[in-house]
Amino acid sequence: MIRNAFKMKLSSGDIAEYKRRHDAVWPELAEELRRAGVRDYSIYYDPETRTLFAFQKLTEGNTAGALPQNPVVRKWWDYMNDGIMEYDENQEPVSIPLDEVFHMD
């Protein structure tokens, strides 16, 4: 498994709404993520900075890099693009990869 971490940011700081949406994540979105090789996906929130920290495990040979072109993922991103999160000019959530500097099993 490949460990993958990245951060995003809430624009509004409305973590309750963000959490509500993710508590009801669409089954078809979860299935597309699984199909792409995404496993053990968690998102944490730092209220001081409004930063979302995401961690996931990716299978060897995963196709997670193609997810931005997936229609279900695009539909989810459109749903989330109402001011709650920071988005870029491509209408994608601003996602900053993080380098792993320590790991312990």
C-alpha cells in the first residue's frame, strides 16, 4: 500500500456542514474511490487554521490520478463547490500534497 496525505481548506469554516455532507457520502462516490484503489481514507480538521488533513492508502497500480476526470467525482466536487471549501480555476478543490517525513507501524 502507498500512504498518501494532502491538505485542503474550508473557506467558510463550516465544519458541521462539511461533516454532514461526508457523513452521507454518496455510495457511488465511495465505489469509484474503491475502484480506483483508495482505501482507509480519513479526513481530519484543524479549526484553528480551517485546514482539512486527508490521509488515504492507495493500492499498488491504483488509478487515483484519473479520479479528477471521473464524472461521479466531478459531480461531488460541484456539490461541494458552494463556498464551503477553497477551489481552483479548474473547479477542483485546492489540494496540497504532503511529504511523509516519519512513519511507524
